[in-house]
Amino acid sequence: MRSLRLQPSKLKGSLQTFNSVERISDWSQCRRRRYRLGRFWGNGQIACVIGLNPSTADDTTDDPTNRRLMSLLHDAGFSGYWLVNLIPESTPYPARLGSKSRRLSEKNASVIRAAADSAESIVLAWGAGAWRCPFRNTLIDLFDEPLCFGTTQAGEPKHPLYLPSKTALQRFPRG
């Protein structure tokens, strides 16, 4: 599936622009749920990033979270990533996901496993809203050494959007 690998170009010192990124997205037929998003710019290691829920990015457009992930993961030495989510419902407003507890659907679990199996590293990045997903701890236990960009005060992996550009990956501390 990832046959073409293109290199990022540099602009204005260390700012990376990704004009030649291979972009992939897998949506439900109704386009209310995005199951998987891919961004690939080289031939090296791939990360599987697990977020809370998808925003507006697709196979032609990046959203702010994906632009930040491309930069952070490029700086960490990755050449691309699969982004999957605990909740596949697409909205840029997590509050719209409601306050009910969620379950991991069979389809979403399968997509997460496949993305994780095709990656060299797992990066947890769902932020504070994952309290809706009690299955997340079981999911974490599936991975040997998951990484994150730090943790919130509640011990959840930080969401990448508002992190400083030089934030490094670290092992996720198991509770």
C-alpha cells in the first residue's frame, strides 16, 4: 500500500514543509467515521499513533494535529505514521462525542491492530478526553513499549497539538 516514499523539503531553517507527502485515509461509507489515516514522507521507520478521535484530515487535506504530528515524528526520526483512534467518529470538537462510555468496535479494533502490526513503534496520543474509553488500558497492555509525548496530570498520554515543537517521545509509564 505504501509504495511511494517522498522526502520532505526544508524551508526557513528547521521548519519542515511536507509538499510531497503520501496521504491515505480510510473512511466509512457515510464518511462520519475515519478508521485510519496515513502520512508517509520517507523510507524509514513508521509509527502507529493512537489518538482520541479523528478531526477533518483526509487523503488530500491535513489538519493542525496532523501537521504537528508530521513535524514531531519527522524530528524523532520517523518517515511516516498511521493514525488510528479510540473513537472513529470524525469531529474537530471532542465535546461533541458526548459523555457516555464508549466501547471498542470490532472493526476499529481490527484497524488498530493492523496499523500497530505494520509499525515499528506505538505512540499513544489521545489526551484528556479518553475517560470515555474504559477499554484504553486493555489496549495499552497489547503493546510492549508504547511511547508518548508526555502525560497529563491524570496520567493520560498528551495530545500532540499544543506541544512545543521540540517535544521528544518517551516511554509511556504504565500505571
